[in-house]
Amino acid sequence: MKFRAVRDSIGFMDQRWREGDITPDIEDAALLSDPALKHFEPLGTSAADAAPAVEDDNPTIRGLAIQQTLELMTVAQLKVYAAEHGIDVPNKATKAEILGLLN
């Protein structure tokens, strides 16, 4: 399983991690139980990694949770998220502009 750093961290796997860095595939039980892993989130399981869910033009609870998660992200995190989902973001885009592109 791969993980993404949710903030800068030093020590996990004996290296320095920047917010947004992605680990190699980890299967070692010792690494998966490392307390430093609290600074990481599993890829593909966070609300930020999922597409907004909409049914009949009414946002679902999951879609609302994703929107709230996006609003808590920094501009840099939103740019990474947009890039992962194939959305081009202008270099000087504001947070509001990026959120508009993601909706």
C-alpha cells in the first residue's frame, strides 16, 4: 500500500518527507505499525482521493465530506489534487478559483 504525507515529517523509513510526497509500496508489518505513519494517509482511501458523489443533482453526504476536505486543503495541496485528477490549474490561481475548477 502506498501512503501520502499529509504534512512535513522526518524519520519514517529514515528519511525526510514533504507534504504530498508518496511512499513506495509498503507491505512490511513493522513499517505499517510505525508511529510516524500517523503523518501519512493511505492513497486511494481518503476523501480527497475520491470523486464527488452526486445523485439527482443533490449532493450526497460523501460528496459534502469531500467538498469540506477540499476547502481545508492549502493551495499547493489543491494543485496536486487537481493534477492527479487531470485538471489544469493556472500557476497563479487562487484557492477559490481552484475550488471552482474542482466542482
